[in-house]
Amino acid sequence: MNRTRMNDRTRTNARTRSNDRTRMNDRTLANGARSRSGGTDRGKGGRSQGGGQGRRPAALQGEFALPESVTPPLPAVSDFADLDLAAPLTAELARQGIAVPFPIQGATLPNSLAGRDVLGRGRTGSGKTLAFGLALLARTAGQQAEPRRPLGLILVPTRELAQQVTTALAPYARSVRLRITTVVGGLSIGRQSSALRGGAEVVLATPGRLKDLIDRGDCHLDRVGITVLDEADQMADMGFMPQVTALLDQVRPGGQRMLFSATLDRNVDRLVRRYLSDPVVHSVDPSAGAVTAMEHHVLHVHGADKHAATTEIAARDGRVLMFLDTKHAVDRLTRDLLASGVRAAALHGGKSQAQRTRTLTQFKSGHVGVLVATNVAARGIHVDDLDLVVNVDPPTDHKDYLHRGGRTARAGAAGSVVTLVTPSQRRGMVRLMSDAGIRPRTTQVRSGEQELHRITGAQAPSGRPVVITAPVAERPARATPARRGRRRPASAVRRSPGRTSSTGSAAA
């Protein structure tokens, strides 16, 4: 598996050649490379609807041109069986019902398994997690980490994405007896320190919390041979770039680096030029805007009627994710929806990690039908069968629009993105859609009208207030009465292998 790993001198020379080839002047970076694509958005059921065709450029405004690989990449595969994967990983894929790789997986895995650096561009939902996760786990299998010294590192921008990636990769890590420890803010740093001291082959982290643990002496990155940056553009947007580069400077020189991003702007370009050596480049369409199963609607509403229209959309049959700009607005709308009889829950950065996790679980399970959120939910959240996203407050940036919309129409499913626009917001929305390369269907609507129902499934709420309580978990019945006597001390209880701890650690 590791026979193709390049030595430090070869990788350094290759990185220098690649940097020289991909360096661009400021004018090119500002303008971006914009090649036209002939794809169109199609309505539900495959019928084309006038005014909604989503022809868009291959590169978003401000993106840089993709670098060209010096070394030809290995050909893509169309089946996981064609890959050089360890038998336990192949068996786990079969248990998960996964036989055919997504395009980004089929293109990058042959190369990443061979030790090549990878630059992958694709929207969330395009299969990036397994694209980097299988390669990291396969190339780390059979090794054992020393305390505080992981062998693989995955950096992500948010707690929600960290949780999602951990959940996705945990069964595969268990199959090859690797330990994944997740370290994010909002959870006990003491427990995370303990997990690292116990040894973890892979650390999945947000930059800030990982820096804290390194500063405490609880983690060292000098043994990290494989590093992954997931959603690199969002880390740059959130101001994590200095922390990210400081962390990358600490990993083992000459190791493998994989960078995955939904969009490629100037900050990401700096990471590519500085840290990737002759990368294999694969680009799935970078945004939700070109997904053929997604509809984009701009609904013109009057300011006085916007709240009523929002409430009727929330009362529809089926789940809906609603975005607003501020935490206060999220809490206020959630209270109003509950008072109207709509089962809604709020998600934003002001909530504790326990509250955020519980809310997401309730939404995914269907215990609540409406998730009202800030942009904290715009990435790193996957919910099956979510077919409607509503921008109650229009986003201010085309990238935010694309990532909000990316919560629906995932993995080939259909979905709609609806944006409520008041008269004063119309001009700004036209510019935003132009930057995103989308031509939406624009409709004037009012609450209670058939057109609002046709587009969104809106209906009148029940008007009976509801209170959301946590589902009651059933306790398993005891087979025999508890015996009296001395309790076994907690320190003597052995943790069973393969269980995810409260720190987010998936042990094998």
C-alpha cells in the first residue's frame, strides 16, 4: 500500500516544480478562469420549465484556474472492487450498501491510495468524505500511534461537519482497527486530552481546538504522514487561515496532503501552491447551482406579508430548513412557529454543543419538521430526504447561497431552494444570482395563494401551540434483579472496543 510513497527529496523537488507552474499573477486571480458549461436546471419529474434554466460557468467569480498535474494521474475506476483497498474496508462498503463510487471518489482514490497529493473541488454532498477518508484509513491501516502523536489529520471548519465526518468514517475505522479522536470546541477539552494520551491514529479537528491541545502539550503533529483539509474555502472565510498554515507547518515534511473545497478562491490557491506537490486535480461542478435535480425560486413578497408566507411554508408536509441572518431572528421565528402549531427548532452559534447536537438529531429523525438556522447550518449537515431550503433572509454572498442550497438535492435526489425577497432586496438578489451563475424562476406570491402552495407546499398552520420535548428513550428491561453488594469501581470498568466515546472518539 505504501510502496509508492515518495521520499522527502523527491516530493520537495516536485512541489517546487508544481509551485512554479501554478503561480498566477494578481490580475488572473482576481478575474478567475470562467469556461462555459451547457448544463441546465430541470424541474421535478424531468420537465424543463421556462425561466429556470441554470446555465453557469465552470468557475465561480474570483476562483483561480486549476493547476495542471506534472505526473499523469492514474485512470478513474467505476467500482470500489477495482481499487487496492484492504479487505475489511471493501467488506464495510458492502455492509453499508455502497458499490459504485461517486465521480470524485472514482477519480481521486486510485491516486490517493498510491500516495499522490490531491486537489478536489466539489460541493458538499458530492462524496468527498469517502474520497479522502478511505484513502487515509487504507494507508494508515496496520500502524499504531504513540500517545499524543497521531498518524493522520483531518481539519474541518465546524463542529457540525466534524460530527458528520466522524459518523461517516467511524465504521470504516473500526473495520481496520484504527482509532479516530474528534477534537472540537464546545466539548470537554480534558476528555479530548485523555483520548489523545491514550493514542489515536487519526485526529479529526477544528483548527482552534487542535491549537489549544497542542499548546497544552497534549498533541504533537510530527508523526502525521497524511493530512486532509476539508472545506478549505470555509476555513479561509472564517479567518482560520493563520491557524491552518501554522498546523500544516508542524506535520511531517514530505507527507501526503489532500485538499477538498467547494470553491477555489485566492486563499485556497495559497494553500495549494504552498503545501501540495504535483497534485492530482479533479473538479466536480463546484456548486449547488448546476445540480440538474435542483430548482431555484425567487419569491417576491411584500414586507407585511412575509411572516405569514414564511409560517405557511413551515407548516407544509415534509421537512424544511430555513435560514436567517441572526441568532435573535432565528429564536424569534422559532417561537412564532411553535406558537402557530409548527414543530420547529433553532440552531445557531449561541447554542451549546449539546443543544446543537440534540436539535440536529431531532430534525434528522423527524421529531421536528422545521430547522430554523443561521449560516452555521450552511455546511457540514446532511439530512436524508430534505427537499426544501428556504432563505427567509436572502444571503449577502453568492457562496453562502450556494452552500445553503447544498443542503438539498444531495446524492442525486431532487430539491428546491426558495428565497423570499422584499421590494428593497430585489436588485441585490439579481446581482447575487448573477455571481452564482443561476437563473431562478421568479414569482410574485402572497400568503394563502395557490401559487405559494404549488411551489413550496405551503398550507395554513393548525394554530395549536406545540412544545418540543426530547424523545423518551426506552430503557431495556433487566433480565434479573440487581444483586446487592459492592459496586465495581469506575476505574476498573474496561471500555469495550469499537465504541464512540463522549469526546467523539471512535475506537477500534
